[in-house]
Amino acid sequence: MDKPTRQFHVRIQEALNDPQIRANFRRAMDGLMTKRANMFPDPVELERLRDLGAAVRRNALAQLPELLERLEAKCAENGITVHWAESVDEANRIVLDICRRHSAKSVIKGKSMVSEEMELNHYLGEFGIEALEADLGEYIVQLAGQLPSHIVMPAIHMNTRQIAELFAEKLEGVGYIEDAEELTKVAREILRHKFFDADVGVSGVNFAVAETGSLVLIENEGNGRLTTTAPPVHVAVTGIEKVVENLEDVTPLLSLLPRSATGQNVTTYVNMISGPRRDGERDGPQEVHLLLLDNGRTRIHADPELRQTLQCIRCSACMNHCPVYARIGGHAYGTVYPGPIGEILMPQILGCEEVGALPGASSLCGACGEVCPVRIPIPKMLVRLRKEAVDNTGASPVKGGGAQRSFGEAATWKGWEKVHASPALYRLATRTATAMGGLPALGPLKTWASVREVPKPAAKTLHQRLEERGNSR
Amino acid sequence: MSGSRENILRRLRDSRETGAAVGRDFTVIEDLQWSGDEAVARFTGLMRAVNTEVHETTREAWPAKLAELCVAKQVMRLALAADTPVGQAARSVLLDTSVETVAYSRDIEDWREELFFQVDAGLSTAAGGIVETGSLFLQTGPDEPRLLSLVPPIHFVVLSRADFANTLLEMLRRHDLAAGMPTNVLLISGPSKTADIEQTLVYGVHGPRQLVVLLTD
Amino acid sequence: MEAEHAYPGQRPRQVYLFGTCLVDLFFPEAGVDTVSLLEREGVKVIYPKDQTCCGQPAYNSGYHDEARIVARQQVRLFPGDAPVVVPSGSCASMMKHHYLDLFRGEPDFADVEALSRRVYELTEFLVRVLNVRLNDLGAPEKVAIHTACHARREMGVAGDADALVDQLANVERVGFTRQTECCGFGGTFAVKHGPISAAMVSEKVDCIEAAAPDRLVGGDCGCLMNIGGHMRHRGSPVKVQHIASLLWERTDG
């Protein structure tokens, strides 16, 4: 087992051993699953809506280069400056340049997973620019010096007591208050002043509309609206896949996303931004920038099957319904995107050397694929990426394809193949096992046996019994 | 940097099996329809479910209702549009009360501190209401800037039932927004809220803690 | 993946049985009871003796060449147009759905496609093709059903097991908390991620025991080996069995 995989297993074990993690996630995921189910009472309507959502995303990916160019042209017409970055380094430099041009000291941030992908806060910090998260969950996680454990609810791994302790420890003049309402008030007061002072606002983008050059952002708190409105400069960072062709295309996605994510029929705010402050307007940023990040997405786009990964609208339903995620939580994955979507996305971004073991952390139960609002066949893709991780053709389209292949495992499957491709050998093997009456609990069976009785081969195999019965042919 | 643009686009053009548009059938959304009374009941029900105050009133009576609510909520200063019908109607009725009105007719830079820390409420006009989700549809602009509905702790909105649409799709089509978008289009569905602390619902994070809709005929 | 159901208009006179490797070695009784149930309906059951494994373990582990070689060995065993009945939702789904991906572009794809159309999970076949009517002769008892994830989400047959148990007049079918959640088996997952799998199965058994059934049945021996193995490890009183055995035992006059 390579080092990253070993570390992955260590993190899993730590999470499983932490009763707080187990309880926090279980309770949260049970609640989210129930809420989502209540939001889609009509299965026929849901399936039709999923068809439309998937079609919107597939359409966008099928015409991605054309739509990006159209988006760029429309944004330019609207006064939005578009930047392109192939890597996170390049993306960070672009944001830094914008900040420097405005002599920015403080940046306020709306929730953005792409900025997590860029590790933008850390990067700007190295250049003396304070980047503060304004989404309450992100703010909590940043205060704790952690990473989000969920893509929609970043602090879902913590309970009120833990957050009260954190505030009391980190915030000057704040005592221990174990009350969500009071804690929220504290954060609001601090952040309101930060919004007031911020030089630059950085946000993500839920959908970018090529037809109108609009950036669509959804949220509940209002931090996203403040981030994109109050500071004189707004920088929106997003992956190149987030574009949709037409304005109407956002309607099914807006209908699916919040219901799938948090079981709300709509978020408190849906904010469609189509430019900086125009003549005669009294507020809004003087400059709006849109940063389009590749970071491996063009490579994912190249393969028609893997491309489906890019249909994702980051709703989190797959992790909310994943029995593995519910038990190990988001941090165990060790990646920005956890859960099923992370298991298929991260190996393609970071490569199989680093995180090729992620797709293995699934029982392939299919709960993720069943709830995906845009019909990404996640279970199928998990299998595909397992294949790429042990590829031996040298032609894998996935970064680091084949890196997880080990001689021992490959030899085991070769042996399995030999036995199961030969009826005679197979019958010999099964009859031997029957005669021996069992297998010693060694190697992999040891794990199995730690919580289960080891199955014993029957006295006679089905082959033998049906031969006696006269069904064999 | 333009090298990155070209590289990204070139790689995307090299991808296999692309180019053909995928058809989208919007009938699942178009099928959503509510009749007049159903629409009002659904809209107000959904809005109230997320802690919005909805007051059913009339075109004539809403300013008086606003004045009454401002007094009840101890609003000292109300920001509003200087020149819109809604702004003017509110101003004239509030003249006789203790509520001071502040017209948002200056650039934000000129009264930033005042807006952030000394205004209790904002009044704006909804361009429509979306029945499916119980959402207000707002288009900001020179008269009603973006922060008017966001920064003050209480947000009053005047909405006419005549401006209901079944869905966002219908609303986008009605206003022909695909042909041109204002700088900011907003859907607002309730006061600002969060559930980031142990899924406990708390209202009033960064945006208004109270959303008050004056629903006219 | 959507289950595509094409059911023959009339009752077939004979069927093939694909027994699966787990049933062959560990649960032959389930296979024999399957044959008994089918034969009672007047259907001749043919068991091609050269069958081994559908290939799913290697397929799900990413070793697709190895899986294809083993799968190909099975494909040639079921000539003609007789339905292929599988007492496992997971193996049935492998043959019905995943073979199509595994053999796409291969010279024998047409054969595979023809086979995949004839594959049925056992409870699906009993309900939707044979339209069985069960006469319950057993004593009153409470039964819980664990439907395998692939039977539920890939084959779309969760309702068929329920319908069969509901035909048993003296059986009370009991539900349990988080019934649709995976039991943690997942083939090689149970070994590669033993600790997660252990956490899943122990919570699954907590939920089942809370409903206090006399018996737990299911259509997939992988899940049953996992759940039953854990139940015996912790000394649970619940009896675990393949659904074919429950049905045959209670209706065998």
C-alpha cells in the first residue's frame, strides 16, 4: 500500500473511532435525507426534472468551448473582465494581481469551492492580504484552522458545544455561549465590519450564463450578496464547466439544487449579476472579474464518459446519501471535495498517485447515483476510475492512471481468472474447499472475521446437488 | 495569460464526441400552474413558512399599513427610492409619523457608514412574485440600488398580485430577460438565514432579519 | 441505471439457472429451493454445469480484462431463448447491465446483448413472469427483508420480494430504520475497507434487531453472509436466510 493510501486508511480509522464525528454526521445526514425526500413528493415529476437538468448540463459540456467564448464576449459587453487560468497557481496569481492593483489589504469571501481548490486564503495570506470567509460555516472552519468537511455545510462535523468553545477561545471578548442564535449574532457583528472595510470581494459562481453574460449565485445568509456588492471590486472564481447556454437553462438547475442539497425549495437569495455598477447606479462594485479555472477539467472533458463528472452542480446530495461518508465524514477523504463526487473528481484532478485509492472507498450501493439531480452515473464512474487506477496499458486518459496497480493484487486477479475461466479447475477448487470444510481466517479474511463469523463451505456444492437432482447439463 | 485561454479552448476542441447541442424539454416546468386563489395561498404559505411577514392589503391602503408596521417595529429611519411611485407614496404617508425617510439617491461611497449602521429598514418594489417557490422577483437599478434590500435589518417590499408568475421560467420569459439583463436580478425568499451551527435554523445573518411583504391587489 | 423490463407474454416452459458462486459454495440450499419453487410452477430448470462466477468481483475491482474472460465463459452457456434466472440481484445486474459495458466494442457484443435481455432476478421472475400464488402453511412469524442495493437500484425489483412475502398469510412483514441503506458488503469493499464495512453492518444489525423479526431474508447471499455473519458473531437470535428458502419452506406441502 502506498503512503497516501495508508494515510487515507489512518484518517478513516480515526474518524470511525471518534464518537462525536459519528454522531454529528449520522444525525445531520439522516436529517438531510428526510428533507430531500419531502421536497420531491412526486417521483414522476422528479425524474422529468432530472432529465431536464441532465440535458442542460450535457448540452453545456457538448458545446463547452463555443459557450465559453460566448460567455466571455457577453461578459465583456456587460463590463465583466474574464480571465483564464490553466492551473491553481496561475489562478492565484491573477487574483493577487487584481488585489495589488487596488492596494487591497482585506478580502472578504463568499462561499466558493473553487477558491478552496485554489487554497486562495492561504496564498493571499502569504502576501499579507487577509482573506476572511463570510459564510458562517466557512468562517467557523477558518477560525478552527480546518478545511470544510462538506461542500454545502462546511462545519457540519462540529456541534454547538464545539463551536461555542472555538469562539470563546479564538475571539477576543467572547465568552462561552452554547447557543446557535447567539453565536450567529457574534459572527454577524464581526463580519459586518469586515464587509464594511473589505477592499475586494471574492465569490464562487453556481452557473454562468453564456447567452446573457450573467453570474448566478445562490445562498441563504446574504454573505454572497454582500461580497459581490459591498466592496469596490468583485472577483468571481469558477471552474470552466459551470457555464450553461441559455438564461432559461438555469431554471431546472435552480429547482433541483437546493431541494437536493438542503431540502429547501429555493434558497433565500438567488443573485444574478450581469455587470459592475452602470452609469446612474448608486452601488455595486466598480469592477467585476470572472476567473475561469481549468485545473484538470479539460483533461476530464476529453473523455466522453469521464466528462459526465463535469455535469456536477455541487449540490452534495451524493455525500448526504452515502453510507460511507455518513460514517467517516468529509475530512477523512483528505480532499477539497469529499464523498462520492470527490471520489470520482479528485483522482482526475490530483492524479491516481495521490488519491487513486479514493474510488475504492465505496460499496457501490448506488445511493449517490440514485439522487444525483443531473444524473451523473457515479457508481459506474467509480468502477471506471478503479479500472484506470490499476490500468496496465499505459494509455489511461486519467492522470497517473495505473499508479495503484500492485503486483500482488494483479496476480491475485489473474489467479482468480484462471480458476473461474476453467470449469474443471473451478469444480476442483470448490470441491476441495468443501472437503476441507473451511478456510483459515488469514489475510483479508482476518478483517472479515473480526466482526463476523467466517462462512463455511457447504458439505456439497450446488453443482453437486443439482447434478444429483438431474438439473445439470 | 492569453496563452492559457488558447490552450484551454484548444484542448476542449480536441475532445471527442462534442459539438452537437442537446435538446431540452421544459414542459415539466411549464406544466406548473396555479389558479388565482391557489396562487395567493401557495405564495403566502411558502413565504410565511420561511418566516416572512405577509400582509394582504390594497393599492390604496398599503402606505398606511407600512406606516403602522414601521411604528410597531420601532423603525426610526427607513431608506427608500426617491422617485418611484412606491417611494413617493411611502414618503408622503410617513411625513406624519416619527419615522424619518432617507432617499437612496446618493452614491454608496457618500453614505456607506450611515447605511450600514444607522438605517433600520429599507423599502423596495418587487417586479413580481414567483408562486412555485414563494419568491420575490426584484430588479435593482438606479432607483432601487442593490444594497437597499440587503443591508438594513428590516426589508419591506411592495408586491402586486397582478405581477405573479407561476415559475421563474415564466417570469424570465415575461420580462424577456434573455434579451438583456439588468446589472442585478434577485429572487428573495425570506429573511436571511443560516443552519450552519448544528443545523439549527437562525434568521438574520448577513442580510435582513425581517422580511415584510405588502401584498396588494 | 434504469431497469428495463421486458417480460415474455406467456410462461416459459424451461429456464436456465445461473446459481452464482456464493450460492454454489456457501448457500447451495438457496439454489436448491430456487429450483423447487420454479419446478412447482411447471418450469423445467436447466443448470449448465460449466458455470462459475459472473465476473463481478474483478469487474468492481477494476480488473476488467480478467472479468471479461470469466464473463465470456458464462455467456456461451445459455444458448437459445430461455430466460436466465439468478437468485441474486447483484449478479443478475452484472449480467443484465454491466456486461453491456464490459463487452462494448467486443466481437461477441451481440451475443452478450441477447443474453442480457433474458436475465431475471429470482423474485422478479416469480412475480412478474410466473405470477406465482403462494399458499402459506407455516406458523405465524415476523419477517424482515433486506433488499440488496443492486436489486433495488439497478434491477428495480425491491417491490417483488415484498410482494412475495406479503402473499404468505401467516407472515407479518416488518420494516426497520434505514432499511434502504447498504449493509456494508460491497464485495471486495468488505475486505479493502473492513473497518467502514464493519461499522455499516453493525448499525444495520442494530436496526434489524430493533424491529425484532424472527427471520431476516434477502435475495443476495453476499449481504446475507455479511449480515448473518455479524449476527452470529454477536449472538443475535434472528435467523438469516435466502428468500427462496423462506418461500419454499413455508409453502412446501
